[in-house]
Amino acid sequence: SLANYTEGATYNVVGHFTNIGSLKLRAPVKIAGVRIGSVKAITLTPDKLDAVVTLGIDKRYVQIPDDSAAAIFTSGLLGDQYVGIQPGGSPDMLKEGDQFVLTQNAMQLEELIGKFLVGSDSPKKDAAAKPAVDGADKPAADKPAPQPNK
């Protein structure tokens, strides 16, 4: 299988990402879950400080529209990262040296956990506050208040 990804049998396409997570050299490149190539190089642009990822795609797969999107995914929950390509609808195909117009950064597990913790924190406060307020209002304010007035 590795023979399919030798230097001569691939063409290179580039994607710019602001965060590649833990993507590594030789990580798979996939379309519809099928491996079509691998990550050839990862560099940093000196001016924008974003990651430039060069994908070596097997020359058998030349029918990839040039408006396709490249995203960084994780295999399973804590698995290795790979580049997934979502095909576009352009009549023109990607060729040697092209750049992806649309890229999606790696989802950081730390960010997801942070959002989950922040998101689940506020409903607990509301849920705890409402019964205490409702419970305190009804017995203390509604029932005793009418009795002293009569």
C-alpha cells in the first residue's frame, strides 16, 4: 500500500490552516474515508504565521474539483489526525501546486471540553436558583402574607 504513495506517483496540493492540532508528516489524506494520499510537508509562513500543509495525492485521483475543502479530523475520540477532503462542484480539477480555497482547522479537544464545561455550568446555576426562589416565595410570601392581613 505504501508503494502507492511514492514521490513519483503523487501530485502536491497545498492548504493553509491557522491550527493543525497534532497533524503529523505522512498522516493520511482521505476522501469519503478512503486514503488517497498523505501529508508531505508542514511549514509555517513567516509573515502570517499560519501552517502550510502540502498534501501528496495519488495520481490515480485526478478528478478532485478545485473548489474542494480540506479539513483536519481526528480518528475516533483520541486517535491520530488526518486531512479529509470534501469534494466541491467545480468543473475544473485540482492539479500540481494548487491551493485549497477552503480549509477547516483541527478541532482542539481542550476547546471542546472548555465549551462543554462553560455551557453546562450556567444551566445548573439557573436550575438551582429558580426552585430556591420559587420555593421561598410561595411558602414565605404567598401564604403568610394573606393571613396577617385578615
